[in-house]
Amino acid sequence: MNDGRRHAGPDHHPGPSEADAVSGVLRVAVPVPLRRVFDYLPPAEGPEGQPGVRVRVTFRGRRRTGVILATGAAPEVDSSRLRRAEAVLEEEPLWPTPLFQLLLWAAEYYHHPVGEVLAVALPGTLARGGLPPSPPRLWRLTPEGAEVDPAELARAPRQRALLQALARDPLSEAELRTVAPELQRPLKRLAERGWIASQAGSRVAVSDHEPEAGPPLNPDQEAAVAAIREAEGFQPFLVEGVTGSGKTEVYLEAIQPVLDQGDQVLVLVPEIALTPQLLARFRRRLAPRLAVLHSALAEGERLAGWEAARRGEAQVVIGTRSAVFTPLARPGLVVVDEEHDPSFKQQEGLRYQGRDLAVARARREGIPVVLGSATPSLESLVNVEAGRYRRLRLPRRTGSAGLPEVGLIDLRGKAAEGGLSPPLLQELRETVERGEQALLFLNRRGYAPVLLCPACGWTQQCPHCDRPLTYHQRRWMLLCHLCGHNRAVPPQCPESGCGNPDLQTAGLGVEQVERTLERHLPEVRRVRVDRDTTRRKGALEAKLEEIAAGRAQVVIGTQMVVKGHHFPEVTLVGVLDPDSGLYSPDFRARERLFQQILQVAGRAGRAERPGRVRVQTHHPDHSLFGPLRAHDYPSFAAEELSERRAAGLPPYAPLALVRAEAAEADEARAFLDRAREQGEGLGTAGVRLLGPAPAPVERQQGLYRAQLLITAERRSPLHRALAGLAPRLEAIPDEGVRWSLDVDPGDLF
């Protein structure tokens, strides 16, 4: 519903004669949590705008930056009650038509306010009403300047330094300041002499070397590359290859002809940690003009990369899930690496699935899309079965490397000090003595999940969340990994009447593994890779370089270090504590655990020396470990899919989740009780509502959480129900309840 009366602000009210002359209004999506659009009169001056351009408006007394969805629309209320937009901010749409249509579809599919969807798809500066950056000015030598001998400038050292720097490449003023911080006077003098001149530059660096040749492809890789190159129009491919099978080489060989014909390529990766090695490899092999987009970049860097992609200056765009919204001037191919990874699912705000939007985007652009994984998501496997995706198999590793041997270490009746059992410690020692590297995987930060008092049972709970604070020994801190709350470690038990100074830890974290290794193998050079050790800019790249150069003999890491990295000297992988994922209440837990272990196992034995994987477990007879030891993901996936089909779970039955959060548990439950009543009142056949029930982690960041599951046998009735339910949820008096609607939820936590 469009309601001009919702607009507030005294900026301008049209008079009667002006209102009579209105032939149409602007239909504007405003970034507010309301599932509707709003009508405005065109600006008094300047361009009237067109769909896809930003417009500055006043909404409820605040200046907002909206996006025009339609022009010339008939007003739904008397024009005299409408406010006038202040200004249209650009003449041409920010998004190409197919991408703009995808964004509107995403708002409909995820049942999210369209104004917020469009704001998410813009860099922060543009979403706030700022202007796109102008291309940087580059200074270059003129032909006259190229003839000058720098020795002639012996008495002008800053001019000489600038001239020598520009003899290699054109440079921006920011780059020249590293040569001569006091820049303006010598730069002006050189320009007056006619030795240098400025020109508009690109927002992305141009490679200064010739592309390197890639290794010879094996027959499976050749077949995969040929299939992708021969694709015409939209065609989804699933490249299913064991770890070390050369999926990245397939991507590179498929990308090259796209670049040769002048088109652009979008490459999505799940984690920032994957980008350093991937970037280096792309630069060596393709030497492209490359833009990188992820959340760790400064806002200016992200905006420059986004604009370079939009204007076609960047040939390859590599980014995490939000890069799926990046406009491309000439799209030719989309690649989604590690497509199974849960990081592609956004968990806040617009809860979109980056992999699914990449496929939907490729369909609208009419181009191929390549999804790659050693352990494909069950959703992608079902799409292969249904004939919607074409599977390209890479069943063996490249070169002479074979798959690593996977063995279990039965922890029943064994003492594992600091997470390391005696058999694993012995194998670590032998591996290092042979001059090889080892990797220990534990996806848990900190020293221990719990600090406790053995005398009275005290543990330090987070005051805002339903979980204890994690003990970080090196930072001497207790930290909540959900909300960030922290406090210093107490010198003794703070429980009244106790005061025991002998506090102990329970559970295992990567810091504890590092300390244990230090005690048992003090001479071993080790490096820890987790979020705590890679906070500073460049820290991750430095650690990966340390590993690749062989300066680290044992790597201790969380999931940051296991995905997609190539460490040729790693021959032993230890998986320390997989048992917590075997009996999780989340129906996706076993799939995620199998994928994670097989991915980390793939770091072993990728070069000449054979690899070994040791999985420590108290449950060696669990059904998951049989196919894991055989590297038989297809058998595991077939069994898991059979169980999902019988239980009526995704990917066979679509699912949505209504979450509610409130200061009191009863308030969240009452909201969802009303939501269930509203959903049942819709009378949509084939739709089931389950719950409400408390979330598995009921209290988080000071709020109690509950959820209502909505499922159906097919997507169409589910979306009809959600389309009717969303506006009814908005109408429920919330009384401090915060709620969200999550379509295709990544987990139930």
C-alpha cells in the first residue's frame, strides 16, 4: 500500500494549481522496515529521475536516500497531500536492468522491505546519499619528460625523485606522496616545464607482467573447461571435485576466454581468508584488472572497487557474499567457489543466500554460472538430480598426489591432554622430524569454553546470553563470542563464601592446544590462525606466507585456515574435537560436519608426499565415519538426502522461520502465538506451522529468543502464505518485540 500521508517534513507543499498540474508521481523505495513503497512529487528543479536512480526525500521528519521504482505513476491519494522529493542524485540508473530486477525479486522472495534490500545492495557512502568517486588523476611523463636526464635535477631532489618514479608507471598523487611528501610545488614545477601531464586513471591497478602459463590439464579438467566454454546463455554447472583436484585451474581456464572477448567475471568466495592466495593466483595467471570486495576493506576501497566494476574498469571482481550485488558493465561469467559453505547465508537484516542469488543473477544476465565444491550442498545435488544443474566431475587429484589416508583415534579410555592424544603427539613429532608440516584443526577460539570453580561449581555466565564466557588466556580475559561482552579473569572464585583461588578450565580451545604443543614439543615452530591472531590488517596474509614458506612446522587453526588453501608441505592433519557436531539438534549439523572434516582433510598430501588424517573421537562407530574414511561423500549425501526426504526437510520441503526476540521470554512467545494465529487464518493449503518454541540458544545479547517454523511441500504455497503473513506480522502490536522472517534459514539457532 502506498500512503502519501506517511511522509513528514515541512520542506514543500504544492499549492492547488501545482497539484492540479501533476501528471504522475515518483514511486520510491525508502530504506525503512516497512513492506511498501511511497509516492512523492518530482523535484521542483533538476531531472525528474527514472527507475534505478537515487532520490533524496524527507520521510517522517528525516532526510533519507531512496530509490525510484517507477515514474509517471498515478497518485493513490490527493496530490495536495504529497511531499516533493528534494533531488534526484544521478541521471542514469546505478544498476543494469537485469540486476535491478534481481533486487526487486529478492525483496519479494525473501519477503523483505524493498527499500532495505536496495540499500543493502549499495556501498555505504551511496546508501547515505554520497556521490560516486571520480576516477583518480594519474601523472605521467610527456615525451619531453622522457628525454630528461634526472641528473640535470641534482639541485631539485624532489623533482628528480618524482621524475624517476614516473619513468616506470603513471602514478596517482597518493602514490607520489610516498616518494615526495611535500608534493604540490615540485609537481607544479614539472608540469610547467612540460615534462609531466595528468590524465584520468582507473580505480583498479593494471598488472605490470605477462600472465603465467598454467599446468597441463588432465582429461577430467579438460572436459569440464570445454563444457563451460561451450555454454551459450544461462547454464548452471556444478564442478564436483575432490580436494586437490584442480577446481581453481578449471575456473581460470574458463575465465580466460571471457576476458579475451572483453566481458567481466564475478567470483564469490565464502571467507575473507580465502582471498589472499586466490588473488595472488589470479594475478599471476590472468594478470587482470581486479577489484576485491569484502567487509574488511575500508569504505573508500570498497566504493572504488564497486565503481570500477560498474564502469567496466575491473575485469574480475572477487568478493564475499555481498559482492553478488555488484553491478557489472559487461557480465560474462559467475563463479561461486566452495558453494556449500554456510558463510554464503546472511544471518541479519536481509537474510539472503549468496549462492542462490548468484544463480538467479546469472539467469537474468543470460550467462553461465559455475558452482564448485569437493562436498556440494545437498541443495545443489538435488538440482543436479532434477536436471537443473549440469555436474562436471573431477574424481582424482592433479599430478601424482593421492587422497590422504584417514584414520580414527579412539579416545575412549585414553587421556588427551590439552586436546592432543599420545598417538597424535607421536605422529606430530615424527612428521616434524621428517621435515614435513602438520595442521591441527579445532573450530573453537580461546583457551577453554568454560572457567569454573571445582569447589562450588561457579562459572562466569554472560549477563546477556545463554552461555558461559570463553576463557582467553593470552588476553587474560573472559569473552562472550556471541555479543562481545568481556571481563577480566578473577583472581579467585567470586562466589560468596567460596573464594577458592584454584580456578580450572573445562573444554578445549585453540589457545590450549597451542600451549600443550609448546610443552610437549617446545622446539617446534608453530603458528596459530584464528580470528584473534588475524585482527590487524595484513596479519592473515603474513601468517599464510609464513606457512607457505615452511617457517611454521605445525599450524593450529580454526575454519579460517582449512578452506581452499594450498600448503604443499602439509602431510598430517589432526581433527581434534568433531564429536559436538554428531548429535546437534540442527538438521544440517551432520552435513556441515562431514563437509568440514573432508575439507580440512584435503589440506594433507597435496604434493609429492602422501598425506595422513587423524580424527580424534569418542564415537568411532558412528555412521558418519565410514564414508569419511573412504572419502565417499556421494554415499554420505545419498543417505542424508534419504533421511531428509522421509522427514520432510530441505532440500525436499521449503522452510521459513519467524524469529522473535524480547526482554522477557513470555513476550517473544506471545508474539509468535499471535503470528501462528495469523498464519493459520490465511487458510493456505499444504502449509504447516510448527511451534512456537524457544531457540536452541534461548537468550542472546540480553534478549530471549523464540521461533516459529513454517513449511510446505512446495515453494509456491509457502510463498503465498508468507506474502499474506508478512503484513499481518507488521500489524501485530510488538510491545518491544523484535522479529524477523528468514526464508531458507541456514540453521535453526
